[in-house]
Amino acid sequence: MAAKKKPKFTLGIEEEFQIVDPVTRELKSHIEEIIEGGKVILKERVRPELHQSVVEVGTDICEDIAAARKSVTGLRRDLAGLAQKANLRIAAAGTHPFSHWIDQKISTGERYQGVLNDMQQIARANLIFGLHVHVGMPDRETAIQLQNTARYFLPHIFALSTNSPFWVGRNTGYASYRLQVFQRFPRTGIPDLFDSVNEFDDYVNLLIKTGCIDNAKKIWWDIRLHPLFHTLEFRVCDIPMRVDETICLAAIMQAVIAKLYKLHRENLGFRTYRARLINENRWRASRYGINGKMIDFGKQEEVPTRDLINELLEFIDDVVDELGSRAEVNYVQQILAHGTGADRQVEVYNRTKDLKQVVDYIITETHHGLDL
């Protein structure tokens, strides 16, 4: 009998950007201009979101991290060019430093009006910008088992992405205030453990039957078995400023799944933890980013987050060469050395005392390496 073909763990990456006026540095509800200008260049890869000052672009299916880099870079470059033609700029940060959600227009589509009608003010206030990474799965049963085990690493990865310290003109003290805003939605956060994909399907069907949701896309966990694609979707991260950071995080997510799959196939497994424990590390990552401590559940003690991130790198080390992503994963050392987007935003503000200069910095970093 032929050996089972090893999955490729393809990638799909979605980035949500701010649309910014380069003069006032405020958010602008001008998604229509960008969508109209992008019909030929970006086609279906550019999408509106709930607020008209948000624009999302998503790659096609990427066979490996090199293809993902090429696609993410190209999409950012094209989107940035379209924005400039409309006398606008794109900016990559989990929240805008000072624009207020109350001033933003809501998109008119039926889907968005449905969310608004259901969620009311928490939907209007949900002015946040994230990074979503899809990793291709061989089958749904394997995917749900890998979701169970990958949950443990979500705070580690999230800490590296933190990029939203400011909210409506105030330094919140959080590395990622975006997460604090989003978790007001239902069905967010760390998912429960599921014994099988049948148990997961029963849960989804119960929510639909009882009118809680009309489809599984309204389950917004930090990691989820996607209802339409054959993927696990990581949803926990703030959008980072630089392409290099996005690609680094995607490479780490892909490698985590590849390593957990390898253990799964060898019946070695990986210890699973209850959501209530993982949530402690999730909160610490939101508050402190890479500069705090997390809990090592095995040792039952606090450990510097940077140490746990280095342990994660050791854990995935034996698969990154197979995936061709060592250089991309190694970029994490640049993040550890120079800080996450949150660290760098706060440093600019502490130096200048000017949130407009923080926006300028975000815009510059967003365009880094695009060669416009």
C-alpha cells in the first residue's frame, strides 16, 4: 500500500489596513475609492470590512513561504499605490492611535448591517485591524486535533504581533488593546477542546438550530477550523507593520502546525491544556507583549515570555528546513531585538509626544520594502 502523501501546509494570508489621510493622519471612510480603483489590479483579493476606513487584502493559496512573501508584498504594494492615487495612505497597526470609532462610517452591505443589527455598539466600536493566516489541512478530523494542540502556542505567537498600544488618543498600557476591544464579541478567544470533528459539527449545528448564528463564519475564535476552506485559520494576531513581520509570523504558524502534525502522525501527540489556563497567557501577551512573563504550565511557574518564544523556536526547529522557512522564522530575532510594533509606537510617542508622528511612523513602516 502506498504511503500517505505528506500534506504541504499551504498558506493564505489576510491583512486588514487602515485608510489614512496623509495630512490630518486621521482615518478616512474611503474604501469605495480603493475598491473602485482596485477592480482591475486586485480583483477579488481586496475586500471591504464593517467600517469604511478598513480595507482587507487576501492572498491566493500559496504553496510555500516564498510564494506567500511574494504575494503579500505584491498586494501591499498594489494597495499602497491605489491609496496614493486617491491621495490616501495605508497603515498597518491593530488600532489607530487617535481616530475615534464614533466618527467612522459603516459599510452598507447586508452582511455588515446584519452584524451591526445583532451586535449594536460593540460592532460600531470594533475599529480594529488584524492578521489572519490560513494553513492548509489534509482533512477536517486532523485539523480539529491540531487545533486542540496548537491552542497552547497562540499567546506566544500573539505576543510577537502586538501592535496596538493606543486607543482614541490614549496610551492604554496594553501592547495589544485590539484584543481587549475584540473580545467583547461573542464566540471569540481560545476555543474549547473538541474530541472529534463530529463534536465540533454538533456544536456548530446547535448554534445554527437555536438561532445563535446563521453560519459558522460567526465563530471568531483565535484559531478555528474554517467552515469553507480546508484550513486552520489563526486569527489572534494584530496586523504587524512590516511585511517581514507578517511573513515571520505566518512561517511560525505553519511550522507549529507541521511539527504538531508530525507528532500526531507518530502517535506522540502534544499535551493539551484547558482554555482557562491558556487565557492567562493570552491576557499577559495582550498586556505586556514580549516584555512580560507567561506561565510555563509544565513547570507551574512564571517564565519570561522571551524564553518561551525561544523554546517555541527550538520546538519547531526540525521542520523549518523542510518547509523552506528558516530565514523567515529567524526574523523573530529582529522582533526580539527591536521590539514589536507596540514597543516601537510607544518609543516614537515617548520621544515626540505627538500621535501624528506615531501615525507617520506606522505609515513608513507599512511601506518598508515595497519599492514604490
